[in-house]
Amino acid sequence: MPLMKPLTQEFSFLGFGKHRSSKFRFSKLLPLLLILIAIYLFLELAWPKRFLLPVLFGESVFCVNTPDKVLALTFDDGPDPVYTRAISQILLDYEAQGTFFVLGKHSEKYPQIVRTLQKQGHEIGNHTWHHYNLNSKFNDTIYQEISETDILIDKLISPDNVYFRPPFGRAGFAVTNVLKQIHKPIIFWDVDLQDWHGKSAAEMMKIFENNFHNGSIVLLHDSDGTAKKGVYASRHNTLEVVEKILKVYTPQGYEFVTISELLKRGNAVKVKERCFQK
């Protein structure tokens, strides 16, 4: 007696029996195969890979649908004793507010900057402790990176709420799962001025002019880029473009507000492409 039945007998109920021709089997599988290919191609074209899982399985915010002339300028990777202070002073000069997604390791080193930002009316967000790519980490590390930064922020300023943005904007299944468990949405952006890529102030201004709209969330950085050397080194262009944006658009009636205030002014948009639909 054979130890097991032939596979064709075991799976005959699926149409793979020994009396079925290979042509017949393929014809039954072809529609399913085409559907899977179509789904894959749609997802590849619809969203950048790093945004796909948060859109499908998590809570994400890319912009806000609002008739009001409001925008949110956001700054990642600080606080920095030079650039964060310079940016906050520019914002103060134009009576604007920003949201600073800080790293725990920098906030521990410069706690007074975090306190000053809050006193000036800005919002503090969580950008993890070390700025790891969380997609390469296990759940315990992901949770630790987020929770330890939350604990420090709470100790420094006791905010009502702390929004979260993952390093590099990368949030795979493990990250979205942890965030759902602790009830944290992901704050992304719909306008990336690419100061991390060494863009000039003029180039960044052009990106802003071509892409911003009511309810936009703008990505910038206030970290000390000199640590990386090369094209990422200077944040002077960031300072210049922030001042240009405020100088040009504040007189036109635009308000620059925190993420919390922006969310009060309209409905959160959870798919980036919908931010650009007229």
C-alpha cells in the first residue's frame, strides 16, 4: 500500500484530477492569475511602496481637505541647537506655528529647546528615539523606539497629544500593527520640499508653488545635516525657503498652523493622491 495518495487524487476536487488535461487545469487558473496580476499592478501604480501598508492597514494622514487657507509646516530629525532655534525664530517673526517631529536622543540632549518650542506655540511630534528604519526592526524594538520618545516628551512638556511620523516615512506591516495597538495615526505629508536632497532654496520654492494647496502638510528638516557631509550637509537652504514661503504667502491670507490645528479645520485625507484631486 502506498504511503500517500497521488497528488492528483488528493486535489481532484480542485479540478486537478488525473482525468483533467493540463490545458484544462491552466484554463481554470488563468482568470485567478490575471486578477492577482491586476491587483499587484494597481497597487504598484497607486501608491509608493512605503505608503502602501499604512493606507491599507493603518491610520494615515497625508493632508486635510479644507476650504480654509491653512497649511502645516513640519520639521523632522531635531531638535538642533542651531537650525531648530533659527527656524522657530523665523516662524515667530511671521506669527506662524510649526510641528517638530523630534528624535528622543536629540530631545534628551537639548530638552530646553523642546520646552521653548512649546512655549512659542509650536507642536512636538514623535520621530522615534534613534531614527532607525523601523521596517528592519521587530515589534519590541518598534514599540520601544516610539514609547520611550513619548515618555520623554511627556516628561518635558506634558502635551495633550503626540502625533507620530516614522523615519524615512517607512511603515511596513509590523510598524502599522504596533501603531494600531497604541492608537497612533501616522502623519505623512503631501508636499516634500526635498531639503534632505540638497535642493536650493529656489528649487524648493518651485516645488512648493507647484504642489501646495489648502490643507497641505509640508515636509522639511531641522537637523544638523553637517553630520552626514556632502549634499545633505546644509540646512541654510531650509531656513531660506521657510522665510520665503512665509514672506510671500502670509500677506495673501494663508495661515501656517500645527498638525492638531490643521486637523480641526477639515477632514483628514488618508491617501496621498487624493490630496491633489480638484
